[in-house]
Amino acid sequence: MDEFWLTDAQFAKIEPHLPTDTRGKERVDDRRVISGIIHVLKSGGRWADAPREVYGPKKTLYNRFRRWAAKGVWTDLFETLAKAGGPPSQVLIDSSAVKAHRCASGGKGGSTIRPSAVRGAGARPKSMRLPTGSAARSPSC
């Protein structure tokens, strides 16, 4: 099937590392579910956006992803594949870094909600100021 993200050879390498001790309903095909998970993660879409007719129910994709993450299956799988070697482009996991101002991380002064300067300039104060005035307030970012 063309919709699968993994070839037969690639899936054969990871299949022994997948959990098989499941209970309940008959298990949905791992290759199909992993392809659905990869589709959602690569596209950046929602779980509901994965085509049901190709990858199965969105709830199955989400639940399998979360349960395997909690069990450490993904970490073990990535470590095993990285140790196996190969071309760096196939061993490295891509990541993105976004630089943000220190206020954006919820650090000192970053988590309080402040009114905009235009609205606050003409508005009446909503509370009493501290006796020490501006010395008691921390500097804004």
C-alpha cells in the first residue's frame, strides 16, 4: 500500500521492538497505525486529520502514540535504531529550536497579564497603589 510511511524492510527492523502484550480487542495493524502517527507528526495536523480509510480511527492513533510514549517504546526504538548505525541523515532525529524572549517562558515578570499602554493610560486605577510606589513593582520585560 502506497500510504505506508515505512517500507517492508524498515518495518521488519522495528517490529521486534514493539509491544505485543495487549489485551482486549483484536489489535489493529502496527504498520498502519505507525504510518498514521508519522503522518500526523510530520504534517503537524490534528489526529482527526489523518485519513480514517487509510490509517484507521483517530482514537486508535492517539491512544497508541500516548501509551507507547508512557511505556518508553518510542525512546527505546529510537535508541536501538541510532545504535544500529547508518547514514547520518537516517540516524539523526530532526528538531527545531525557536528563540523566545525571556518573558515568553513564564520567567520573572513573564506570566502576568498587563493591559496595553493605550488602554491603561486613560483608565482609572482599579486598585490602590502600594505605599512605596514604583519601588515595589518589578521592572517589566
